[in-house]
Amino acid sequence: MREILQSKIHKAVVTQADLGYIGSVTIDEELLELVDLWPGQKVLIVSNTNGARIETYVIKGERGSGEICINGAAAHLVQKGHEVIIIGFQFADKLLEPKQILVDQNNKFVQYL
């Protein structure tokens, strides 16, 4: 088994950073469905703005909201307005076709990559 790329949301913009929340990243439910990420699933968040890399888990956000909220201590490193890539991985014993999307400045689906 190898851990390989399963999902990617490319060029998302952080809409909120909440230090007071207990960990995780909140993601618009529509985006989760497009890339097949599940609530509770581990993800890697990479800031294109400052290079920070954070592992956390997914919380389902309001459908159609465009919400990308970095919660808890991670909000020290990735802040509102940062451009990020959200990456999900999966253990598999064969190659998978990852679901990758590009979003616009409002975190609305643009195209599959």
C-alpha cells in the first residue's frame, strides 16, 4: 500500500481564520463533493502565500458558501486572504485517478485539472 494523491482543491482563498475554534479546516460542502473529501478526513493545506504546510481534518461547511476556514492554532500560519492548496491522500495498492479542481477567487468551481 502507498499513500497517494486522492483529491486537490487548487488556488482556494481562505475566507476566515479562527484561532478560537478547536482545530480543523471548514470547507464548502459543494467543493468536498467535487473532490470526494469526507468530513473528518485528514488533509494537507499548503499556503501559496507564505509556504506554510499544515495537516488537519475536514469539517463540512455550508453548501455554496465558498467557505474555506482555517481553525485553531493553524490560523497562526494560514490567515484570511491566503491562497491555499488543499490536498487529500488515500492508501491504495494501485494507481488512482485523483479528483483535482481549480477554483476562482470566491472559491467557486472553475474546472477539473
